Amino acid sequence: MDLLKYLNFYNFSPLDIVISVFDIIIVAFVLYRLIMLIKGTRAVQLLKGLVVLLVATAVSDWLGLDTVHWLLRQTMTALVVALPIVFQPELRRALEKIGGGRFLARPLTLMAEDDRTDVIDEVVRAVLELAQTRTGALIVLERNTGLEEYIDAGVQTDAVLSAELLINIFVVKTPLHDGAAIIRGDRLAAAACVLPLSSTSRLARNLGTRHRAAVGITEQSDALAVVVSEETGLVSLAVEGNLSRGLDEDQLRERLSTLLQPKTGHNFSSFIHRR
């Protein structure tokens, strides 16, 4: 009882507790969205560099390295001025998302099951049609890691997703056929996107740029990439840097459904959206 009085817990009303918890949830959610916004971008490397400088500054002070410590402190002071310039693309992107109402947009894995199934159906239907006509295609489904830098570099569409739209995009000699289509939630975010190519030696030599781009984007993010081969019409799925080839309709649908299931109990954002 004395401990409770010492901590002044008896001064907290139920309303105060609810407000405090709600306040913490809001801050945690905003931080989570900011982390997801920069995850997989160059800003992550910049943040790692800042952490190294902070650690080096503390260690130099602890060891009594006065000259090194002074230089590091001056560097940190200069970085305070430089940070808004260094992070200008990320800051602009965050403000655009807030202004456009997309900051709280749900990833595909957090959508209602029926909506998620509709997206998978449209993708599978488009892929089967493209495979029958041997039309090359690369379709990327964003999960939790943001793909903003690739979307910004492509042709932004923000269109309602449909199989017909995807098929028309990859028709040969159309303006958007060369590159990847990126799906965010239930919308086609962008087309003609340029993705990083994988340099792994595990890929067969006869695989082209589309397959290497599919593996490359899944090496750098948690996205899923569906590829239709222009030469063979085979359908492949890239996940976490691994490529599965020769999938039929049932296999593709089953794998997409499994991989896009929300990870219950491990995702703060899913908790918020369920509430």
C-alpha cells in the first residue's frame, strides 16, 4: 500500500488510464508506420550510419579520447542541419501519404479475407491469360515492406485492380509493358517499375531480366513477385529470394493465399485494424 502511495497510483482515475493507453497506442502505431515507410529504402542505411556515429561518440567520451570526441560531436551537430536535406525524399513521401490519406492505408495482408481473395483471383486470372498467350509479365504484390521508391520511379496509376487491367498493361509494345506492375492493397499502385536485379548464381542461366528482377525485389523486401515467361509461358513465384517455377492455377492460388495470410499475434498494425 505504501508503494502505491509512493508511485501516486491512487491519483489515476480510470479515464486517465484509458487516455494514457490510447496515447501510447497512437505513438506506437505512428512509429510503426514510419518504420514501414523507410524499410527497404536507402534511409535504413543512413540510420545505421547515425547509430554508428552515436555509439562512437559515447565510446570516445568514455575512453577519454578528447580530440576524437570533439570531432564526432561537431559531426553530429552538422548532421542535425543536414538531416532534413538527406531525408528529403522520405519526408516528402511521408507528407504526401498523410495528405493523400494513404498513411493509414492497409497492406494487403491486413485486408479482410474476402477482399484479399478478390485480389488473388484477379491476379491469378490475369496470369493464366498471359501465360496462355505467352505474354511476358512481372507482377509484384506489396506486403509489409514499403515499395515507395520503386512506385515513385514507375508510372503511378492508383487504379482499381482487375485482371483486364493487368492483361492490357503487359500487351507487347504498349507504353507500360516493359517493367513491373506493383499492387498495393486492392489497387494497382504503379506500372513500368524498374526493380533491382538479383546477382545470385542460383538462378538458371537461361532465365532473363524479369526473373532476376522478381528475385531481386524479394531479396530486398518481403514482397511477392509473380512472373510469366515470354519464351515458355511458365508461371513462377519469387518469395524471399527463392524462385518456384512451373506453377499451375491451383498451386499459384494456394501459395498466394498462404503467403498473404496475416501473421496474427506478431503484427501491431493488424491488432489496430482488427480493433
